[in-house]
Amino acid sequence: MPAAVLVILLVAAPGFAPVPPDAATNRSLDALEARLVQDPSSLRVAAEYRQLAIHAGTYDRSIKLFERLSKDARGGANRFLNLALANIDKVPVSGSIRQALLGRDAIDAATRAIAIEPTDVALYIRGVVNLFYDKAIFHRTDKGVADLEESRRLASAHPHLPHVARILVSLGDGYWRLNQPEKARAIWRDGFAEFPDVEGLRLRANARQDQLPGIVARALDADVRVDTSMRELFPDVPTFDAPGRK
């Protein structure tokens, strides 16, 4: 699949029209939407809502909600992070052209969040999305690495928090794509020493040289859904059945 259409963080789903959610799921979505209207800055409620939307296949409903909430100044920077992630959630169930547009919209939303509050999480999200644009007319891997380096710098204020491991995984992936394998391996190795229970770091730190291209390629495959639940920040976000592969 062309790298120009790629984007992040994503267990893929079938490419057919989704079945409308059942009544109970719809009520749950309604209830979470009402909570977000009251608090458009909540990453935690938004994470639960988006995971339920993935389960229900209501991607457009989710994007439209967060587009509307992005106009509410009470949401601060987080309103744009929620919008970025809602766009990312739809990537693995979309065609290649739509994937490229969703990635662009996710980058734009993350950029608006960074303009308000440049956090390690916001820079991580934009940085990872940029890693998917590495071929054809797009060469954004260097921009992704720059974002991820800044994310790592900001995260040094809290280096032991669980989400920092994901920054290190992706930063190493970026350097691998920039043909700097020794730098990538050093980041993964140091990260694994700090977070020995994180599978992404363990896999890369212990992989043979010939295994790493496939590991990184799968991590940056837009047809594969990675976890956008933010459970590293909010461990109590519920788990819903995930869609399969497109």
C-alpha cells in the first residue's frame, strides 16, 4: 500500500458499510456525547467514546462530534487532540485516498493543539502520523522524528510514566526509517531497560537485524489499527470488541 496514504497508532476492520449500533450501544454513545458536551476538554471520556465508536463502527459520527466540539474554547488543546484521534481511528477501515486525507486532518488538528499547549502527548501524536508519510511526494519522516524528539524532551519531566514507552518505540521506528539503525537500536535498548514489560520495546530490542524491517513496516502499516485508547494515561478506559482486518 502506498506510504503516502498512511497514518498512525492502529487492529484493522472490514471495509464494508457498518451495521448501525444496537439500541444499548446507541444509548451509551448518546450518554458519552452528553458528557463531552459538558466537558469538551476530557481526554478520558473522549477515549472511552472513541473506543465504543470503533466497536460500533460509527467513525463518521465520532469525527463530526469532535469537529463540533473543536469549536468550543472550553476544550482547550484537548479538543483538537480528540479530533486528531477520531480521524486516526477511521484510517484502517478506509481506502488509500481517504487514509491520506484523514492523516492530513489528524496532523492539522494535532498542530492546533500544539499551538495552544505543546505537550509530549500532542507532539507524539503528530510525530507518529508524520512517520507514515515517507515515500512518493511525501517525505515527512524527518518531521516526525523532530516531533518525537521534542516529545521525548518534554517527557523527561516524567520519564517513568507508562506512555513514555510509546514515544521511545516510535522514535526508534523513525530513526530506522531514516536509515540510522544504530541510533534506533540504542533508543529501543535504553527504553527496554526502563520499561521491560512493554512488548513493543522488548520485540525491537531483542530482534535480529533481519527481523526489524518487518517489525517497523507493520508498526507503520495504515491498514493495522494500533491502540488509541490512551490507557497508559487512563487505565480504566473500558475494552470493547475490536474490528478485524480489512
